[in-house]
Amino acid sequence: MIKLSVNINKIATIRNARGGNTPDILQAAKKIESFGAHGITVHPRPDERHIRYQDVFDLKKTVKTELNVEGNPTTSFVDLVLQAKPHQVTLVPDAPDALTSNAGWDTIKHANFLRDIISEFKKNGIRTSIFVDPIEAQIEGAKKTGTDRVELYTESFALKYKSNPDQAIDPYKTAALLAKQLELGINAGHDLSLENLRFFAEQIPFLDEVSIGHALISDALYFGLDNTVKMYLHQLNPSYL
């Protein structure tokens, strides 16, 4: 079964818009898990415009499935992860002022940096994943860093899917197959939605996990959170009832 990790950054954005603690992200995480999701993802940024660092510690105590923490491994982020010890850390090379993640790592150029960071996380029992573009050389470079998994950055797939699904998925199939051959776990995320998720999962059935936030939380405004989580689970695993 391909696992669904729900990114709750957007819920935190709503909370922060008015101050206080409404909506309560801890309660939301509990509900999302109870609706069938396999994990919770957060991506704290330096300005804490949505998920705050304290949220990570609170979620680690609350989440019963798996907590995945994404971010650029700055000194403060590394310290956060080593203290909170989530189940998985996903390294993303986003700039401090980035609106959202917009590129994968150059695993060749940054090989030594990534290797050192990943070694430290793994010594602390934290599964590691690297955000990468679907490029074979970058997959091979990721393997050399010692990471457990790669997360395929799926924005380009989502952009091309409407006009040419087969062309959109081709580089991801090639990259995923290479990652599998190299014995890397395979995650995916960014702009996956109810529209394109089933096709992606059918073409890469050995995916370990997808992380979805913006589309899922947006759909929940129309369909309700419980129903929406189940809809995404069904897209990933059609036998899911």
C-alpha cells in the first residue's frame, strides 16, 4: 500500500491569520490520522509563517503514525530535527523567502554537505529523504549521500499532466526505477491532486509514500476533511474502502 502523509501547513496558516489556536493543528492531526492517513507532514520555515518550531515538538508527542519534517538543513533546522526526532526528515533546498518548494537538490554539487547532515540524522535514528528532480544523475548522487529515500519533486509532472500524461510521467518512471534498483525508498510530492494522483500511483506502483498538502486541504473545504482523506487514499489504492 502506498502511504499518504498529509501536509498540514495550510491549517497552520489559517490559525496564524487570526492568532490564537483556531484551528487547532494538534486536533487536526489527530483527526487526519483517525480518517486513515498514514502520516503527518510539516514544513517549518525560518519566519514561522505557518508551522512553528514549537508545533514540531507538540506534534511529535501527538502523532501516532509517522511525523515527517521537511526543510532546508540550516543550523536551526538541524537542531530542531535532532531535538524533536521525527520519524522522517526530508531535506529540501528552499531559500528562506521561498513561497513554496521549487527545485530538487543538486546531489552531486552538494554531496559532501548532504552526506554529513544525513549521517548525523541517521545516527539519531531518523529516516532521511532528499527532495530531488526526476533526473538519473541526481538519483545516483542521492544514493552516494547515504540517504534512505528520495522524494521526487512532482511539479513538472502536474504541469504537463493535463496536456500529455504519458510524456509527463516518463522521467518519473525512469527515475523511480533507478531509485528502486539502487535500493532507495521512493516518496513523491508537490502539486499531486485528485486529478492526477491515481495515474501517478498506477505508473509507479512501488512508491512508498506521497506527501500532499495544498490540494488536499483545499479539497477539504468542499468535501470535508474526513471524506477528502478517504478520497485521496482511494486514488492511491483503489481497493481502499
